[in-house]
Amino acid sequence: MLKLPSMGESVTEATLTAWLKEVGDTIEIDDSIVEVSTDKVDSDVPSDVEGVLLEKRFELNQVIQVGDVIAVIETEQEIEETDTAPEIAISEEAVVEEKPAELSKEVIETVEAPVQKAVEAVSPQQESVSDSTRFYSPLVKNIAKTEGISLAELDRIPGTGENNRLTKKDILAHLENRTAAPQAPITKAKAEVASPSIEGQIKSEPVTSGEDQVIEMTRMAKLISHHMTESKNTSVHVQSFVEADVTELWDWREKVKNQFQAREGEKLTFTPIFISAIIHALKQFPLLNSSLQGDQIIQKKDINIGMATALGDGNLIVPVIKNADHLNLVGLAKAVNDLSNRARVNQLLPDEVQGGTYTVTNIGNFGSITGTPIINQPQLGILALGVIRKMPAVIETPNGDFVGIRKKIILSHSYDHRVVNGAMGGQFAKAVADYLENWDPTITF
């Protein structure tokens, strides 16, 4: 029996998004059987036994509770026992009971024949994916059918999964790079079969031409969309912007980054340094490390920093560094690198994307000077870090002012005005800037 394992504290269910094995397939230990998705992460469920997949207990998009049996796997011992079991006599009644099923099959074939001819008339050259000797998961087959990918084209797509299996990412990447001309006649024919007339349609419905592309949002994109919309509808977003001179910090990192990597085996990016500044500010303004439930403000004891991480498919995920205030700069650097690397290869555990008390997003990685981030509910604030730029600046000295080239960054603080007023929101951002500007270049690690 393959059961849905525990996927972390507070996670009680998952949605089945893809079957990776078919009934009758040989299963090895650690072979991934299904892909499941929680409200935060996607993951595979591997087998802990060898055998043959005997039965599927759930269909695509069904919700599975932790501990539910997803599939039945017949082990080698069970197969041997079945092979050596005595033959069971089949009664005449059993034979008679099977005849109606055969009759039903004939009736079904009679009914399906005209439908099949209609499909062939629309796309006479389309081959069935089931004709291929290569294994394709139901999800891949469905995408191929929806996008009009022929069997010959599908067989040419290289797979990155186990035993060169074609994964969802492979076929989506192929679609993005596809250079074949759109099959306008087929699209038109399908439109005519599905809807021969547009009379009576609601005027507000979007009208698409044969060259328009309709893109179905991924499950994660839908979740992000819902989460962001709920946040805008819940929190009263206000922003404060503060500019910080990080020249001394930049120079210090340039001086120590190679030594840091040689000693710790980790890259020293700016993110853990920025997080240490946020932790410092949260200790000064603990109200920002809170959540709002009804009319009650829940001020958190632990400081758990979420860091927004962009994924290769354009989606976003926010892994959380738990008890970040207990880590020094080395610990923060290792936590940041580990979580961000595993996020990009879909290896985060559900617990690792929950429980955040404050979030940081480094939009400077994409060249943005500044932005107005949306609060990650149920938190009260989020800080966006812009790109570090060389800027002309007035430098004050005891001997007078002069203009010099400095490295500066804009910090954008979004906070919930239901709890945090403008003074505190601005002071918090200024506290982060002061920490960065007064960086001690003699600091060692």
C-alpha cells in the first residue's frame, strides 16, 4: 500500500496533480509514483517497496488526506504466491455474468464510431499518444492533446525525468520554444464544431482570434493570484521609502567574499546581510513582528523571516528561515543559500514555507530600483530591496561638503496601516538603513 506520508506540521491534505506510473508498471524502491501539491509546494511520493502497480485509488485533482492509500503495489512475494496458487474453477454463472459486459462494449463501440469519425475529420493526421512505445504520464498526455502536439512531435521531445521520462516541465519548455506555425485551420475547425454560432453569447466574454493564445494558469499561479488579491482586500497597504548608502558594506563584502567561500563553502550574498539588518530593526519595533486576527494583535516571540524567491517558471515561493534571530551571519548565509537552491528545484518541505512573521523581497535582482510589495498575509509588513546603484552624492566632512560617487539602495517598506502608523513604518525602514550605512568594515566572521 502506498500512503500519503506526513508532509509537515499543520499539513493534512494534498491534491493529486499527476500519476507518474501506470497500472502494470514495474516499481523499484524510491521510484516516484505520483506528484502531489499542497497549498505551498509540489512534491513526489516515492515507493518504499518493489513490485508492480496494481491499482490507483485516486484520480487527478482529487484531494488526499495524510495516511490515505493512494495506490496498491503488488510486491514480488505476492506475485510469486499468485503464480503458484491453485487454479480456481470458473462456474457457468460467472461466465454468464460477463456476457452483458461484452454486449455493453459492442454498444459503446457502435455509439463511439460516429464521434471518432468526426474527430478524424477535424484532424485526420492526429495519432494517439497511446500508440507510442514511450511512457507518458496522464498530465503530459493531456497537455499534448490540449496543445495539439502530434505523437511524432511528442516522441522527439527530450525528457529529463527518470529513465528519460517526459515531465510536465519538459513539455511546457518545449511549448515555449516552439517555432512551428500555429495550426489555424485546425483551431478554426475545432471552434466551429464546439460553437457553430456566436449568437446569444454574452458580450462580456473575451473574443479570441485564431492567432490568440489562451494560457491556462498553473495551480501555483492561481494560488498566488488568490493570495495576493486577498492581501490587497484585507490589509490597508501603505509604503515608506528610504535611501541607504551601502558603499562601506559593498567594499567590505568585496574584500571578504572569497575568504568567506573558501572557509565556509558558501557564497556570501547581500541577502543574509539585509536579513540581519531587518532582524535588528524588528527587535527595535517588535509590533512589526505581529499578525492581526480580528481585533487582536498577536505579537510573535519568534522572528521567522520569509524570503521571496523567484522560480524558473515565473512563479514565486517564500521559504522561511525559522528563528532567524538565533543565527549569526554565517548561519544566515547557509540558510539563505540552502532554501533558495532547494526552492528552485522543488525540494522544499511544506513546513519550510509556513510560519513566517516578516518577509523580505530582493527586487534588485531583476534591476528594479524600487517597488511596492504586497504584504504576505497574515503578516504586517514586507521590505523590498532595490538594485544597488552608483550615484552622485553630497558627502559631508569636517572640512566641508563635496560630491562623490556612492553606492546606494532604496528600501521600500509596505505595512498594514490598520496596526502600523506612518511614523513607525518609516522609522522601521530607517532603522534598517542605519544598520546598513553604519556597517563596521572591521567585522570578521
